[in-house]
Amino acid sequence: MSSVRNLKKDLEFVSNELIYDCYTYQLLYKKNQNEVNLMIDNIRKNYFDSIAQVKIDKKTKTTKEIKTHYNGIIKNFQTNINEITLKLDALEK
């Protein structure tokens, strides 16, 4: 990870792309609208929770603790996004 700014941009990009996929699904398939809306809400919640975790007090932590913290944020975000992606894929079948 090169910077906090890039991390925030990456979180936003991935979240927006998945939201666009959900909107595309809603336009193509007129079924399961409520489930897709819940997925969009979960994506937004996941994004805002991850951004809130990015803001930490760097003065009281060592470099290793900071790196571990950011890697944990990334891993948690990826896990949540993968779950939502699998749910959307299951709806398409």
C-alpha cells in the first residue's frame, strides 16, 4: 500500500463498480429487486465502515501496527465484497 489516499480511492472504486453491477442487474432482470437493493445498502455500509477504520491515530502506533491495521481493513473489505459478489452471481442463475 503506497498511501492512505490510494487506499481510499481503491475502496471507492471497487464499491462503485459493484454498485454499477447491481444497477445493471436491476435493469436487465426485473426480479429480486429488493434483494439487490439490500446488496447496494450492504456495499455502501461496507464502504463507509472501511473508510471510518482508515482514520487512525498514527502518532501512537508503530509502523508495523499501522501496516497490520491497514492490511486488516483490506482483507475485511475484500471478504465482504466477495460475499456480495457471490450473492449477485447466484441471483443471475
